[in-house]
Amino acid sequence: MSLADFFSPLSVDKITPKRGYFTSQLGEKITLNYALFPELSENVDIAIIGVLDGRNTINNEGCASGPDAIREKLYQLNEGAFQTKIVDLGNIVKGKTVSDTYIALKVVVAELIKKNIVPVILGGGQDLTYAQYMAYEELEQNVDLVCIDPYFDIDVDDDSETGGIETTSGSYLNRIILHQPNYLFNYSNIGYQTYFASQESLKVMDKLYFDTHRLGDLMGNITKAEPIIRNANMVSFDIGAVRSSDACGNANATPNGFYGEEACQLIRYAGFNDKLTSIGFYEYNPSFDQNGQTAMLVAQMIWYFIDGFYNRKLDIPLNPKSQYLIYKTNLKHEGHELVFVKSKKTDRWWMQVPYPNRGSKNERFHWVPCDYEDYKNSVAGEIPDIWWRTYQKLI
């Protein structure tokens, strides 16, 4: 079975303006699957995938029709200062069951990553994050997952048919955490809102040494999110993380959240991340959109992802060592030496976390993105929280 078998072609009438596209617009620059399935060669960097399934979304019916509405806005945007090598594979039609849709998305994402092509997924419900994650099981690769979401999505829904946990947009993280074999190394939430988080869920996050970052801690200081996103293999963005005044196209939109420009900045960080291999945009619902405002915002977010992707610096410590500055600090009371490195190319920081009592001679340390504030805190004698949490997961 070829990847083409999973997709339905795009409708010209749905996404193309009557006058067509100008030569500078993405609609002219991206190879679209109208009738002929695009060739997936080494000349392709990014593949756009629509998933027409919103059956397991919570209170957001209609999000299955989101992908084409986003495309309509995206392809009218002008190409940036980069040479676009992108294909649009069309839409994965919902399967007979939701599990069929998950399997199709899992296979497609895994095959694209194997080809060194970054999938950009347009949903559909955020429960599709589970299928996005499952692709890494196929690759037998540990995963650092970042979700930009006002919720933790670990509500437990009883599935009477299977006797297990139903995978919904409100509980998919449970399935990821409990799935065996488990390839989830770390989960980070960016932008959760405390009144949407139960005390029990906060305790679970702390017990598993996951990273959670309140919306209030990031407002006015969005750069604090950059090291978190730089640690991700995959990103899942719930459009409900954006305040309703900037993104009304979601039945669960709320008054608080990120501003539109902050959302674009977060996604540019994702594009800039050399480590990231897939990203999904979920829960956009055209039924609640006004004048296509939310579709345009998601389109602009994708534009910023593309811009970040084509500005990647291949910044991987310490390769080569000459491109990094090394700083060492000693904690007065712990007897530990913390090692930090700073890239000369980008001024970005990482810290070194040792593997406790294990690890090969070639891999004795785990590199964790951080910022200058973490270095300053260690100089003052404090162990950075991200260092401690990472160390606990390595034990």
C-alpha cells in the first residue's frame, strides 16, 4: 500500500480563489494534490496533511471541516525569504472507526519522518495527537512532547466497549502516558490555565516530573517558552490556547489565552527547532469562525513555522566544539558541578545532565535546552528545576 491510498485529493473549488494565485503566493509555490499525488523525493522538506475526523473532540463538533478552510487562507499568503520545498498531500478521510483514522495518520507520519520530511497536520480534534505520537513508536524513538494547550487533557473517560480509556480531545494524554511500550520521555505543557487544572492533575504532572508552564508566567515574556519548545520532537497546538478575541473559531474558546502574535512566535520557535520532526494544529472549527479570522491566524502560524524551519541553524551541542562556549558552576551544598554551553551562532543555551550510573562511554550526558536565567540561578547556588526533573527521569 502506498501513501497515496490514504488520501483524497483536494478540491480546487474549495481552496483556490477564482482569479487563481499570484506567482508569489504559497498556492503557486507548494505542490498540491489536486489529481496527481505529489512525489516524495529528497527535494521535499515539509508535507501538509489534513485529517477530516472530529468524532472524538469534546464539545467542538465541526472541527473535521477545518483543514480546507485553513488552506484557503494559507495559500493566499506570500512566500517568505526562503525557497519553498513543500507538498500538500491532501486529506486523510475519516475511517470507519476513529481507530482506523489513527492508524492511517500514524503510518503516514512515520513514513514521512523516515524520509526526513516534516509533517504539518491540520485537524480535526486534538485526540489526533495520540496518532501523531504513535508514529514514533513505529520509529522506536523516544519522544519529547510539547502541547500548547489551556488544559492537560488527562480526564478519564470510561470506554464501555473496550473497558479502557476512550481517546478523546480531553483524555488523549492518558493514552500516551499509559501506552506500552512507552516512548514518552518528557511532556511539557505551555499555557495551561490554573482554573482548568484540577489539583489531582497537577500532582500527576509533578509526580511524573513533567514540565508545566502557566499562561500567566509567559504573558509579556514569551521568550521563556523558547527552550521548552526547543526540546520537542513533536508539538501539538490546541487553537483553544489562543484567547477568543483573536481566535473565535473553536466552540471551547475562552476569554483568556495567548494573543495571536504570541501564538505565531511560539510556532516560529517550533520551526526553528532542529530536533522537531512533526507538528499538529488541532480544534479549529469553521462553524464558529467570523470572517475566517481564526483560519487566517492558523495560516499565519503555519507561515511562521515554515519561516522558522528555513532558518534552522543546525545548532547541536557540541558539534563542533569550537562553536560553543562552556561554563561550569559548582553548587556549594550539593557538591555537584553543572555544565552549561552557549552557542556562538545563536546565543542559545543548553545544560548537561549526567546519566546516573549508566550510559555508554559515547553517551554519558543528556543535553537539555535552557536559558541564561538558568545559568545565573546555578551561579547563585540553585539547581535549575529543569535539570532536576530531567535527572529524575534518567534514574
